[in-house]
Amino acid sequence: MPHKTLDIARDTTLYMAAAVFILMGGTGLLTYWLGIDYPLRSVLLPDNALAVLLVGVGLLALMLRWTVVHRFVAGILLLHMTYLLAHNIIAGGREAGFSWLTGDVRMGSLASAVLMLVAFCLLVGVGRRSGRWLWGGVGSLLLCISLLALLRLFLPGGEVAWTLNNASSPLLGTFLAMLLGAAMLLMAIGVDRPQPRMGGLALGAGLFGVLLSCSAWYVLNWHYQEDKQLHASHLLDNLQYNAEQVVSAQLLLALRMAERLEALGLSPDEVKRGGYVETYFGDSPGVQAIGLWDDATWAWRHSRSDQAAQWLSERSDEPDVVSWLQLNFPQPRLMLVDSRQSRMALLVTLLPSTGHRLVSSLDLAVLLQEELRVQLGTYRVRVSRAGEPLIDMQAPGRTPGDLEYPMVARRHIGLPGGLQLTLDVVPDSVGDMLKAGLIPGGVALSGLLLSYLMAFSLGLAHQRQTDRRSLWESEQRYRSLFAYNPDAVFSIDPQGKFVTANPTCALITGLPIERIVGTHFSQLVLTGEVERVQAHIVNTLRGETQRFEVAIVSQVSNPCLLYVTCLPILVDGVTQGVFGIAKDVTEQHRTETRLRVLERSVEASINGILIADATQADCPITYANTAFQALTGYREEELIGRNCRLLQGEETDRETVALLRSRLAEQRDCHVTLRNYRKDGSAFWNALYVSPVPNADGRVTHFVGVLNDVSERQAYEDRLTHSASHDALTGLANRGLLEDRLIHHFALSQRQGCTMAVLFVDLDDFKPINDSLGHAIGDRVLVEVASRLGSVMRPGDTLGRLGGDEFVALLPDTPHDVQAEMAKRLLKLVARPYRIDHHELHLSASIGIAVSSDAIEQPMELIQQADMAMYRAKKQGRNAYQWFTRDITSRVNERLVMRNELQDAIDGQRLELYYQPLYDSAHQVASVEALLRWPHPTRGFVPPSEFIPLAEETGQIMPISRWVLERACLDMRLLDTQGLEGFKVAVNLSPVQFHRAGFLETLRETLARLSFPANRLELELTEGVLFNDAEEAVEILHALRRMGVDVSIDDFGTGFSSLNYLKHLPISKVKIDRSFVSEVTHSADDASIVQAIISMAHHLGLVVVAEGIETAEQHSLLKEYGCELFQGFLLARPMPLAQLEVLLRAGRQEKQVVRYHG
């Protein structure tokens, strides 16, 4: 069978299989969503229907090559099956619980596992060979499973266990599995061949047949299930009637027994009563015990067994039963009193004359088993009460089975006496169900087979029609190619004569087609070309393709040059002639000659020439001559395909580039001069001429650019322009350019509302340099100054020289803090030494700052104001800067004055050390703390909080710290000489000094030089020391510990240092900040914090110092908390060394703490 026929048969099967899956699955889901209940059971449960639908959609998408769709469907199916399999494993089977997705019974584990493999196949597809092998393997597995299942359906004893646990409908599940296996095998076959089209009619016929066959199967299956349900309903009617009769008869027997006992009276004859009881037991097999009950006591009891008597006795003792027995029932009444034995009931009958109750225990299972008589046929009946089974009835001779079959019908009935029962009807065997299911299945299979044959036949007919159409179209295309080809197309027989020729042959030769056909080719070619052409034709007849150029005789023009391609004409493998295509290349040959001449001319040009393709978006370079390559340094292969912007750089003028691009967009000539860059990064000035090149239709296809290197001319022009606006000595902006920039920036700042600053820089004492060393040295100094000042200018700033040693800096959009920072940097730069030849010169500068404001109308006023501010800076001592604004200058002056006065105090050693003692719990002086004091001649004592931050910022803290350390050590040595030896001194250490390189070496050198023991020195650090480079700080602290110097943490609790570092710090004590101590007696929060600090420090082995103690209550409370050392005004104020000596000497003489308030 041809491949196309096989492919049509394959595609027909696959399309119909996909339609079956989609239709069956979709119908199952639709009936579930619409709430349509089948008479007995669903054809497909919801989970099964969803899986079938997904498989059908996946197959259809794979056939139509909808990659995204079939992978998406495969993913959903894989997730669905994974969930079902996991749920079954966790729940212990599909029967336990319901599906979370549909709320119905889940699919079986075996089917879920197999469908997981199917989902993986859909995900992989059949594009690769490994995928096709996978499809074939899974398809074969499905076929084997379905064939085994089909056999087991009809084998005794084994069919039900498979079909009912893994499919909704036994035959349908088996059929779908077999159909899916066959479809997967077909999908793996023939996918590498082009698939024929079946046609819409064939597909429609197949789809209609599937719809009709499936509908017939649904209708017949529905009818079968309704018939089974109708039979079950009739059976339930008979059962209900017989049960009512049985219970009514039992109630009547109880009533008669009561009447007999009532006739005997209160003292009956026990022999006669016993006879009545035996007769009652014989007539009522369900009665297990009987007794006469009177007001919570038994008059007498009889039973079939001791167990029955015990049950009756136990029930009569229950309060609920007693209350119920005391009720007056006109008729016998049943009561179910034991929830553990649902089959047992109490039957109570009232004796009206005596008020006694005849109470019987009734076994409902025995009663119904013995008394119910119904023809069950092929059904089995289960009777239950409150969910507990009573009896299981089936026809005589039927073997009871262990399998659970689908329930056919259920009914809840109420019997006389108040008894409620449930009747369930189920099939007695699955054989009848399977046999009845064969009829709908056979009808559906027959319909599908007929539909397949019809669709296959229509597909074959469509393919035949398609083949005929393709053949006709191919012939028409060949005729069109032959007749309308712009080139000459012809055929020649083995003798060299023309057999066919198209109209182009007539146009080229000037001969009509009738004259060409039958003419030997030698009549058209030039005489000298005949042998060469003949050789090419011979080679073509041998089966070789030939290409050559030949000149022919034309009746309409001079000889034409043709480019000929000859192909052999093969019929059944035998060469029958030559097929030729000839292209007139006469004009092309002339053009190529002209282009060679032009190309050589361009190559020989000394100007750089390039050609760019205008038809492409980025206008890539298509040609660059040798001069262009030499000019730019790029090789031709580095240029071709790239845009000319590769020559641009940072200093290329953007406005010129924009002009060039606009002209190119307008397809106009353009001449610009711009700064370009060579491959090595060197710049050159390029005079560029660009012209568009239109084609025959007037459309621009290329741009031609001519480059000239005009760097020397441009450099000369730049020098002229620069000299007109810049200072000849320093290269800075001259007065004219400076004023232009000032006017521009001033107007811009006025419009934008920003601040512009003018810095007037004047060198201090520059004139002596010129006078002593000469103007040549002075000029070199000015050049160096200009270079240093220019190095800190920002983009947009302007630095100019007014003349002499005066410089002006224009700083647009500059806030006040940036102005000050800039001034400081300029002062530092100017103050650096100047090494000119063998001279080392030192200079300083004074800077005046003027800031723009709305009050200034003329920009030049800013230079005047800056000049005035500069003179004020000179009056203040030079090497300084000053704002013109009065408020700002006052603050700067105050800071500058304090800095200068502090420096004077340092230089004049006018700083003083005071000492404040630290007391232990026994009121003994344990150590002292050195505190820095600055007695100002006019302001008095300046608070450390004012001058210490300034000293740290200006660097003056370093000499101060060295002086404090040395002074403290010397003072302690002095106390030693006075007999007050052994006291430890604590010195506050600045973070700046702590982190300064060489701190440890300086400390060792100082202690060694002063011969002061390291163990008597204590350094107090704030928590801020750990803020910057905490690891380095820890290393320094360890080094101090190794030296023997103690370290304490001052102001503890106010910083943010890590407690993780604190536990590793080699410190000896912590000082609680005075802010906590001051409120410890008033604030519970502060008291808690203090206690926490003390507790934490003690756990870490640290001594705790409380500073800032001012009241006795604070002192007492902190001592109670466990603080070891105390410091504050209450105990002693900071004092000079002399007063400290008096205090210590008095303490040693009197052996007590002297409070000092000096």
C-alpha cells in the first residue's frame, strides 16, 4: 500500500480516536457540571472524564502541531494524575474519601500511573526519535493491559476486581485504553513523512460518525440502566409490603399474648402462663425474651437464653427505658434502645386492666430472615438500620460473593410500631451487567467502524483530487516559467537542433520562434565559438551541468554576449536532450568594465572614500578605500557592516552629528567638519563630504563619503580662538571670557532660582617672590597655582585669571557648604610647597566669596563683593576665606577665632588638667580621672563640648591628646614623690587619636620616656570607637591589654555598639552614663536599665562605675544595685592637682572620705 494511503488511514484513525476521547470526556464532564444523574452509575466518573478529555485534546493538538497547546494539556494531565496517585496512596485506596477536584470517586492508582506515562509522552512529543520510541513503548503497554482486561472481563471470578476498581464503566474503560494504545503506536509511525491532507468532508464525516456512534452507545446504556432500576424498584415495593406484613403480624401476636395474660388475672397459673409463653416463642422466632413489667419491677420473665435475659434486664434498668415504659401506648410499640446492637428492639404492649406492661426483646435480623419471603432473582438485598447491616438476602442457590457491586436502588421505609429500616438492592453478579453492556458497545463499535471506512474513503478521494490538482498546477507553473521567463529558455535534441524556444529567444536573436525551432545551434553562434559550444553540449548529454559564456549573432543589434546554463533532460534515466537557460549579459559586461575603471580610480585617490548602504536601517559601510583605511587605522574587514559612528568619540560635537544625520535623512548633500577618532584612539579633524547615490528609479540606495584630514588647519584656528579668550600664561579664562561666563551663569541662576558663588583668590605675599627670584620663577609659580586650582573645579565651573596673582572661580548652582568645602580645598592646595628648580617656596591665599541674590542687579557686582570679602579675609590673618554676607561671615569668624585661640592655647600651654576622684563602696579613693579644662582669658572656662569637637575636626586634638597623656602621667609621678603613690589615672581618648596610625607606638614611647607604669594608666573610650572598623578596634584593645593598660567604656548605654563585640572586648570596666544615673531614683525604666547594665557587666567580669552622682539617694541606690565605683559632684568635684593632693593626704590621715565641694 502506498505511503499516502497508509498515512490517510493513520490520520483517519488518529482524528477519530481524538474525537472519541474529546466527546466521551466532554459528555462526562458536562453531565457532571449540569447535575445529570444516570439511573445507576456514571458512564465516566468526573476525574476519569477530565483525563479522557485532556488526552483527546492533547492528541489533536499534537497532530495539528500546536506545540504550546499539547504541552500545556500534558502539564495539566500530569498534575492531575500525580494528585490522584498521591491521594490514593495516602488514603489507602480510591474507595477512601473523594476527589478534592470533583468531589466524586477518584480514579484507580493503576490507571493514574499509566496516564502519567501518557502525559509525559504528550509533553515530550514525537519530534525526536527517542520520543517516538517512548510513544511506541507506552502504546504497547496500554494495548497489553487493555487486552488482558478484556479477557478478564469474561473469565469467571476475575473480571469484577479489575473493571470496577479502575474504570467507571468496565467495557468503556477497556475500549478507551485499547484505543489510546493503538493511537499512540500510530503516532510513533510515519511522523517523519509529509502528511497528506484528508479534506474537510472526510473529517466531517468521521466526526459525525463518532458523534452518532457515541450517542447510540449512551442512549442504549442509559436504557439498560433504567430497565435495571425499574426491576429494582418493583423488588423494593414487594420487600416493603412483606416487611410491613411481618412487623404487623408480630405486633398482633404481642397484642394477643397480652390479652391472654390479662385473662389469667393478677395471680395466673404458672403452668398455663408458661404454655402461653412457649406458644408465643414458637409463633415469633424473633422474640428472644419476654416479661411482665410493673412500676420498675419484673413480675416474671422468660427467655430463650441467659444472654437474652441479661440484655432485657440491663435495658430495663436504664432511666430512658424506664421513662418510656411508663408511657401509655394504646397499641404495641417498638423501641430501639441499644445503639451497640442495632438488631435488638423492645416491644411493649399495655395490659389495660392491670396497667402492667408486657415487654419483649425482639431480634430484628432473625425476624426478617425467618419471615421475609420475596423472589429476588439476580439481585441481592441488604437490610440495615441506622447504617448498621441487619441481614443480607439473595435468591436460594446463589453463592454469596465478597465483591461490592454498584447499588441499583435504595429505599428508607417506616414499619408499624415506629421501626425505620433501609433497603439496598445490588446485583447478585456482574455477568448480566457485562452481557447487557455488550449490546451498546457492539452498536457503537459498528458505527465507529462504518464511520472510519467512510472517512477513509473520502480522504482517499480527496487525496486523489489533490494529486491531480498538484500535477495540473505543476504543469501550469512550468509553462509559466518557460513562457514568461525574462531569460531565453530552450531545449536542444542530441543532434544540436532546437526543439523548443520561449519568446525571449526571439527577442534576443531577432528571429521568430518558428525559424528557431529546427535550426542547428551553429547557425546562431559566432564561427569561432561553435566547437566550444559543441563540447559543452556533449558534456551535458553525458549528464554534466555546464555553464559558459558565448557570443551569438543577433538580427536586431551587434553580437550579444549570453551566459548559458545547460542541463541534461533525463527520461527514465536516459538523456534525451539538453535544456538551456541563456541570460543576456551584454550590458552587464559593459557595466562591470566601467566599474573596474571607477574602482581603480577610487582606490588611487589620496582622500578617504567610503560607501554606505542606504537601504538598511543602520547604513552599514559596504566599501572603504585604502586611503580611508590608512587615515583611520581600521582594516577593511573591521569596517564592512559597521556604521560610521565608530569614528565618533566623547569630544565629537553632537550638534554637528545631528546636522549630518538630518541631511542624510533628507537624502541631501552635506559638508561638515567634526572631530573623529582613529582606531588607536588618537583624534583628527575630518572635513566630510557626503552625497546620496540614487538608482534608476530615483531611490537613494547608497551614500558616498569623502574624508579629508584637516587637523593642522583646525589646530591653527583653535589656537587663534583660544588666544582671544584665555590667559596666555596660565591658559585660564581671561577677563573677557570670565565676564561672559559670569553674565550667562548669573542670568541662569536668576531664572532657575539657584545659588551661584564667585570665589576671588589672591595669593598672600606673592610680590616678594617676583622681587627676589625674578618674574620667570614667579610666572612658573602662577602656572602651578593655576594647575592646582583647576584640578578641583567641577564640570561647569569656570576658573579665570584677572591679572597678576588674582584668580576668580565661578561656581554655578553651589550651596553654602560646598562653597566652604571648595574654599578649604583651594587653600590647602595653594599652601602646599612649590619646588621650582632648587627653590622650595611656601605660599598661602586669601579667598573672598560672594553669593548671588535677588538684591544684585549687575553680575559684575559679584566680583566686586568677592574682592571685598577677600580683603576682609586678609585682615583676619590671611590663609583664610570669608563670605561677603554679614550673617555667614560672623559665624565663620567665630569658628575661625576659636580655632586660632585654641591653637594659641595649645602653643602657649594654657590648657589645664583637673582631676575627679572615683570612690569605692568603702568611701575610699580608688582612682582619679583626668579632665581637660580651657581657661579663656575673656570668656572664662570654655566648655569641653564646644572646643573638643572643633579640635577633632581640625586635627588639633592630636597635640591636645599627647599633652593630656603626658601631663597626667607627670602629675601622677609627682604625687608618688609626695608619698601618695599607687593611684591609677584615667584619661579620655578621642576616637580620632585611637584610630590614628602609630597610636600604639606613640603610647609605648610616651610611657617609656616618662617611666610611668602601664598598669596605672586607664584609657576611657566611648562606644563610638567601635563604629568605624570594629575589628581593628578590637585588635588595638587587645594590644593595649597586652601592654598592661586598662580600658573602660565611657557613657555606656548611650551608643549603639554591638553586644556581640562587647563580650569579646578586652576591657576592665564600664561607666554608666550620667543620663541614667540622674533619673535612677525617679524613673523605673532608668532604674531597670541601670540594673541590667550592672548585671550584664558582672556576668562579663567587668567593674561598673556610676558617674554623675549628685544626691545621697542615687549613691545609696546604686550601691544597693551592686555598683563598685562611684563618681560625681556629691563625692567630689573636678579639682586641680594641688587640691587633689590635699584631698588624698587628708583621706590617708583621717582614714575617711572627705567630701569636697571646691
